[in-house]
Amino acid sequence: LCPVYTLLLLLGFASSVLADGMDGMDDPLLTKVMIDQFEIRDADDGNQGVLDGQAWVGKDLHKLWFKLELERTDNATEEAELQALYSHAISPYWDVQFGLRNDFQPSPSRQWAVIGFQGLAPYFFEVDTALFIGESGRTAVRLEAEYELLLTQRLILAPEINANFYGQNEAKLGIGSGLSDVEAGLRLRYEIRREFAPYIGVNWHKSFGNTADFARDEGADTTDFQWVIGLRAWF
């Protein structure tokens, strides 16, 4: 099936599940929008704007979930990714998710089928893992983890790390097979309200293997260190 038809089927299936028992007061329909990162990064090659957010609508066990990642440098969009997922709770702390991912940028655009797990690991690590399967045998794996350390009731230090793995080389996109890149960040936020928290921090990114080789061929750095200032919010 083409991505559009697959997305329509996914939305139709999720809508039918969410509509089942809509009148039940014990399991009401809920929504949430989470802006995890809305920030400016100060790097050697110019300021970079980043938006990383999620939104869901659904009930306790079934949700329709959207994930958005956007990066802009010098008023040009370098990366734009949207995922549309059906999420089903398989335990009190874990959801299994499947659906579609579309990479609008960089060009050419790419479409992937997605299956992953998202939840809370022991010691309260927030984990998001996903396997992506694309056309022509393309595969990718993404691993993300975040932890929140409460310094006070309002001051929170949040380290995070994510890694990307690819099954094959894509020289046009500067992507190499195996471990492609790792990004780690440390952000200190102050919760003016639980739903509204400005923050400052640092972000580190490094390319590996063939991805690093492609970057060197283009005269780009394989390691980048950035200061960040931003806002975290949810409603």
C-alpha cells in the first residue's frame, strides 16, 4: 500500500477503536500536546532552531499519537519528520506503537513503516525505541532515553541521549550503514508552572562510520557542541 492509503487505514482503525465506548465515563477521551524542545542552538555554523514535540488523543489503552521533529538553520529547513502512530498500552508503563513516518527533509523525501515501544524503564528512565522499514530494503533503528533529576521541586536537570542505526548506505543523504550518529544533551529547566518551563543547556552530536566519512567528504564536521536555550511546555 502507498503511504497515503496506509495512513488512512491507520487513522480509520484508530478512530474506530477510540470511538468504541465513547459514552463510557470510566474511560473518557483525552488529549495532550507536549513540546519537549523548542530551542535555539548556538553552533559554529550558525544558530539552529529546533522543535521536538508530541501529541496524542485517545483513552487509557488506545491512543492516536503524533511525533514531530523539525530543524532549521539560517531560515532553511534541514530536517523535518512526522510520525503518525497507533499506540496500545501493553502494561502500566509501556506502549507498543505502529504506523508511518514521513521525512519531508532532507530531500528526497522518505517514507517508513514504524513499530516501536515507548514507556518508563526501571529507575524512571523514559525510553522511546523504534524500528523503521522503508522502500528498497531500507531499515533504521532509533534509541532514545531521558532521565529527570529533581534538584528542587521546580529546578530539574534532564540528561538525554539518542542514537540512530541504518541498514544501508545512502550517500545522497549522507547516511552510512551501522551506527550513524549519537546525540546527547543536558538541560536545566525551571518550572514556572508544571506546564511551562524555560531551560538552558548543552547539546553534543557526533557522526560515526560511513556517515562520518560522508560528512568529511563534504567538508563538514563530524562532532558538534552547542549551547542551547529553550522552552518546554505541555497542555
